[in-house]
Amino acid sequence: MTTPQDAGLLNATDLEHLDFCRREGRTIFTQDAHFLAFHQVGETHPGIIYCQQQSRTIGQIVRSLAQLWEN
């Protein structure tokens, strides 16, 4: 797992985050619906995992991400 801070992307645009994921072959986890729009218009990406804000607890999110990682 890499955080935006780890990647030097704290003040980056959404597209810069997506570009980083493409270059690194990483899936992005986000609560920003703008990333869904990128997918809908055909932007290529290794994967986008979206969770609506306040729809899950942190524990639920972590468990779900761990399950995805294991499969």
C-alpha cells in the first residue's frame, strides 16, 4: 500500500493520481466519485476501488480490501 503522501502526491490532481497508478500498475482506493467518471469515459487504469464516504466503517473497508488482496 502506498499513500498519496508516500508517493509525493498530496497536492496532486486526480489525473496525476491516476497517472501514478498506471505507471506503477497499482489499483487506487478512493472515496472520490470523480474517479468513477474517469472510468466511464474510458480512461485506462489498473483498477479503481470506490467506496462512498461514510457508507462503511474503517474496519469494514480494511477487511474488504484485505479480502480483495487475498483473492
